[in-house]
Amino acid sequence: MSNFIYSLNATMPVFLVMLLGWWLKRLKFLTDDFVSVGDKLVFKVALPVLVFKDIAGADLSHDFNLKFVLFCFFGTCIFFGVTWLMAELFIKDKSLVGTFVQGSFRGSAAILGIAFAQNIYGDSGLVPMMIVASIPLFNIFSVIVLIRSVNAGETNRAAVIKKTLWGIVTNPIIIGIFAGIPFALLHIEFPSIVAKTIDSVGSLSTPLALLTIGAGFSTGAAAKQWKLTSVATVIKLILIPGIFLPVAVAMGFRNEELVALLILTGAPTTVSSYIMAKNMGGDGVLASGIVVATTLFSSVTLTLIIFILKTFSYI
């Protein structure tokens, strides 16, 4: 029961803030202009600052574990690649492939990961190392698949490759990630004024993104995408952790390592996937539906997985 309450405490506030955004939009307190500007503010400013802060504050040299880093790196590559391949084969509308793939593999590692680890072990454990090993890939792969999807009808491959590379280099979230790595490696501490400013700007990202997701969510439009939303939810919350966590256990990962890998594989789809999809020409309705569905059901799946791992004394 305590695991269930914990999972509810971790996921339901996220869902309720989205619900608040939806309700305020119905009351016409929030406008379409607010949603549009809020999405851009999160994508171009608040979220990159948040990711920069998380990376810059990680103790990479102390927590470095090559085996763990390689598992995170190659695991992310594999479940992204397989998901993209299956989506290309079975989704007829190629313009939806990018949004579907991103929603299916990109979990809320930065937002929920540290909170989960601190709740169980009292510190962030190996979550920062997992973030460094996987979050850059999350964002690079998302840019690739979204640009490929948006330009599905483009016959000029050179133009698509150029757009993809430019999209990766100029993506604000990717810039935030790589800007933070030198600060982490060199253990650079910010002056109090700078640190508090970064905290203030970064703290805008999650609540503002959740409000804009809720405000922009259309139940009628989302219902039309229920099949893809359901499949993405099953992939994100059941198939990926169901395949990769047993492999991780067999490879000897335990305790803090497994908690970090649980977040990598089984966390609900990150709100930044909606922000990125909408700002890069993806399907905002499908993206928001996946975020809402995975967030709602993750309280059940995460609780069950934690229960199983604790029962067998793996964590």
C-alpha cells in the first residue's frame, strides 16, 4: 500500500495540474494565445534551463559507472530504433510517426527520476548519470524522428539531412544538456544570485508545460487518436520496462542502479515531448494524449514494478 500511495503522490499531482489547465481553458480563463506563448517559453527558455541545472549539478566523476552508462546508452538506442521501425511499418499516416515514436520511448527521467530515487534511498543515486547517458539521446532521436516525419513527403534527402542536423544543433534542450556537462565535470558552482535565478527560471518549465498541455487538450480530437495513444501507452509503461528490466537484473544491476533504470524505461512520457512535438510541427493532439494517458496509468504500473522488485529484493 505504501508503494501505491508513493506512486500516486509522484504522478497524480502532474495529472491534476494538467486537469487544472483543461478546466481553466474551458472557463476561458486561459486563451489559445497563452497556450502558444507558454509552449514556446517552455521549449526555448524554461526547459533548457532546467535541464542545464540538472546536468550541471550532477557529480559525474563520483557516480561514474561505465557498465551502467553503456546499458543506458545502448538500451535507449535499441528501444528507440525498434519503436521507430515498427511505427514505420504499421502506421499509415507517416506524419504521425514522429509524435508516436517520441511519446512511446521518451520518459520523464529528469522530472520524476531524482524524486523517485530520493524517496527510496535518500539521495539521487545514479539518476544523474542515467540522465547524462540517455537524455541527450532522447532529444537527438526526437529531433531526428520528428523532422523525418514532418518531411515525410520530401524527396530531397540532402535537404532532409541538412534540416535534421540543423535541428539537432539548434535544439534548445540539446544545447542546455551539452552546456551543463562541462560545469558538472569541472564541479563549477554558481554564485548564489546566479543559482537562484537559474532555479527560478527552470522551475517554470514543469507547471507551465502541464498547464499548456491541459489547456490545449481536446477530448474530442484526442478520442480520434485513441488507438495510437493506447499502443504508445502500452509500449511506454509495459513493453519497454518488461523487456529491459529483466535484462538489467540478469546483468547484475541492483538497488540504486535498478531504480534509475526503472525511471529510464517505465516513467510516463515526459511533458517536453508534447512541447517539442508541437514546436516542431508534430501532432500536438496525439502528443498530449500520450502524456495524459501514460501519466494517469503510470501510478499503477510503477507501483506494480516497484512491488515486484522489492519482493525479490532487487531494490
